[in-house]
Amino acid sequence: MRGRTRAFRCCPPSEADSFGVGWYYLGTSSESGPLASLGGPVADGQGVEVFYNWEVSPWFHLTTDLQVMVPARKTVGPALVLGFRAKMDF
């Protein structure tokens, strides 16, 4: 009897893959006080995040993540953050 074991699979999504989308809104209180405005004017901030977790094998996962953030501080521009993570279970 012969059997085959595949250590890695390529590209087609599986039941174990996962993804998500999130959004946040940060409202700044008008009662923040003088310390909050030391670095410049403050307004409301918001951002969005998208991730995909790919099960390469049952013991190896790759995750990619993209975040776009518009900060509350008016003197700071929007930020785009791209991240990657590899997780191996032993």
C-alpha cells in the first residue's frame, strides 16, 4: 500500500484560511484639556484594517495585514502599514 503526504499546498483557499476587515473611529472629546493639544490641533481619527491568514500546511500559517490610519492629530498625515507574519507550530 502506498500513500502520499503533501507537506505544503499551493494557493487554493481552504476551510482553515481566514480573513477579516475592521474599522475604528476615535472621537476626541471637547473636554480633553490643554495637554491633548500640545502637539498641535486634535480632531477625530479613524482607520481600517484588512488581513488574510493562509494555512500553508497544518503547522505553518502566513498572515498578511494592511492598515490605513488617519490620526486624530491634524499635524500628522495618514499612515499606510503593511505587515506580514509567519507562524509555525511545533
